[in-house]
Amino acid sequence: MFKQEKRIAPRAQVRWPVTMLTSKSTVEGEIENISSKGAFVSCKDLPPLEDGFVMVIKAPDHKTMNLNGKIVWSTVVESGEGGSQFGIGVQFTRMTADDSQFLHSMSAKQ
């Protein structure tokens, strides 16, 4: 039995650094895939689940993007001697039209 895909937008596979700024902390991570609607981020620390946050995304050959987002799911990707590595699904809640167009064009290339 196949699991039904819930994503509403295609994803682009990337390796972009991201800083997530919350009211309580700053969390560094890496975006592994992204669309105009959301992203999968791996990080060593988990941002507070109840808070929205600003994602500062540094995409190559593009200006730094500041997108608002919220965590819609999280998991422990790896847990070992180096500590836990988390994976989080982020839904974007606000972005500029230019950033939306850029992300849409990135996922259309895949």
C-alpha cells in the first residue's frame, strides 16, 4: 500500500543554510528540500514548536530571503554519540511576491 502524498507543491532538492529566529532562540539548520509552500529542515536544535518564526535563507545566486514559517511536524532523524539531529517540516506563512516566484521557479526546475 502506498502512502498518499500530502504536498500541494513540488519540492526542489537543495542544501541551503538557514537561521530560524524565534522570540526565545536562534536555531541554525540546513534546508534539504523546498517549495513555494514549505521546506524540510535538518537541525541540531529544535525551535519551540508553539511559536512561529522568521527563516533567514541564504540561497546561492539569490538575495537573502526572510520568510515567516511555522513547524507542522518534527522527528528525530539521527540520534547517536554526536547528539540528536532533528528534521522539521515547515509551512511558510508569509513571504514577498519575489521570494514566492523564486521558490516556485526552483521547484519547477526539478
